[in-house]
Amino acid sequence: MADSVTNPNPFLVDSARSEAFANFLNGTANLTPEDRIERRLKTLKVDAMCAVAATDGTLTKIVPCFGDICGVDPNLAARAVNYPDFESFLDSAYVRDAIQRTFQDDGKKIYALKPDRGIDHLHMQSMHHAEVKRQRAKDNARAQEIAAVKGVKEEKSKRFRYEVCKVVRDLGGMDKLISLQALQEAFFRRHNKPLDRMCWRENFGVTSAQRALHHHFINELSCTIAEQTSTIQLMLKRPFSDIKIDLLQELKDLHGVDVSELEAESVEPQPLEQFNVHLLTEGELEAMEYFMPSVLHGAISSEEVETTEVQTANRADQNPLEAPAAEPMAPANCLAQRAMLASVKRTEQK
């Protein structure tokens, strides 16, 4: 005890704990050595009771909780009142009237407060502290989850914007206006996926093509409405090379995406891929029955066309009432219409 009296701050170690620990010690600086130790013992006892009440009673939870509540290392505080460590203080006769100790089957010590109306306020304070900590951890986890989901959605929308701008470029959108229908057809040819309401909602949370283009492509595309036809027309606002640099930089900096493969792609216009009938989904194959095979631009052979026409004629001869009406030759740009029809069917089924 002589060392403690000579130096009022013998266990002051680092700057993070220095102020709280100094307050713990200096609050008794003007007392006699005996009264000083007694005041520190009472303070430590009350703080220990709060930490015990706020945890499940195990020492591994009580020690960090004590630090959270008081800002003091409990082992330093225990040594300041001549106990080897905080566990020895909890096991001492000094706190036996307030803290009870039990043992589990595996020998682990469990500490708990003894019932006493005089310290009910400590229970309430400790429970509030524990609830605040639990809620804070829950809120932090929820915030991290939301941020992760938001990051994934933003990355997906940026990739989609890049692909749409590529298609506009390949249609000649650097120098002329491109209709939305032409964009839909070309997008379907390249990605085998309709550029419809479901696609806009999946990437931007809106079902209107006009709204999505106006709000989410504000730096890439110029979107206007034709006066005579009232159709949406698009054009690149700036060189595609600049658009590519900005979008890939955002993917790299904000989402940590490896864009080396995208960077290697040419910025020059590329030919649209040949439409592949073998990639059609079941719904799209059903929609294809409403159109002549010529729209597939060679995806179906002439022999298959003849077979289809013969089968149709045979069905008409067998049962004229069930024979479908003759379809006119479909134009070469109806791929987007077929895709839209298939999309409508899938939506109605849902």
C-alpha cells in the first residue's frame, strides 16, 4: 500500500485510459491513506455491480463491460486498492454481500447480483446500457447490410448503363438519333433479353423507359420525343470513349471491380451479333410462333420454313375451323416486338 500512497497514479499507463483512471484516483487525493482506499473500494464495488448486472455473469464479458461503463481498466482499478486483479476483487469477501458467485458444471465462474431493493436502480441502469449496446450493434449490422445491397445494385446499374451505351454507339448514336424501338431490337439481338419494363425495374427500380433514360443516363444519353411520331429518340451526349472512362472508373473506385476485361474492349462501333434462336427461352419460343421465320435472319433454314408451311396447310385441311389466320410477312425489325410479347406473357403468368 506504501507505493499506492506515495504515487497516486501508479497504474496510469496509456493516454486512452489516463483521464478516466486519473479521475478514479484523484477523487480521493485529499483523504488519509486509509479513507482513500476505502473510498476507492466503494467506488470499485458499485462499478463492478453495474458491470455484473449488465452481462451474462462470465468474467470475459464483465471485464470489457466494466471498461465501457467506467472507462477504466478493471485490473488497474483493482490493483489500485491492493488486489492482484479484478477477478480477485470479485471473489473477495468485500463484495460478497452484493455479488454472489456460482460455478457451472465445467468449473466456469458465474457472477450475479444478490436481490436487493436498494440497488434496483443499478439493475435498470445496467439493463439500459446493455440494451443500448445490443441496439447499436443491430443498427450497425443493418446499416452494413443495406450498404452492401445498395453497392451491388449500383454496380449492376452501372454495368447496364455501359452495355446500353455500347448498343447506342453500335447503332450510330454518335451522329444521329436512334429510336427506342431500334435500341430494344439491337439490345435483344445482343443479350437475348428484352429491354422492357421488367428490365428497367430490375436495374433502376422504375418501369418507365422514358423516366429511366432521363434520370439514370443524364450524363450519357440525350433523350428526346419525336414530334410527329411521339417516339423516344436517343443519342450519345459525348464521345463513347469519355463515357467508358467515367463508368469504368466508377466501377473501379466505388465498387472495387476488376474492369481490365472491359478496358480491353474497343471503343469503335462493333457489328451486332447474329440472332441465335437456340438461346430463346420457352416463353420467347412461344412468341416466335406469331411471326414468320424470316425475321430470324437465317437462324432457321429454308427446309425448316417449308416444313412449317406444309404442317400449317395440313392442319387447315384437317380442321378449317382451328386453322390460324394467315400471317403477313413480318418485317425484319420485329425482334423487339416478339421479345415484348414474350415478356408480357411472363408477366401475366406471374
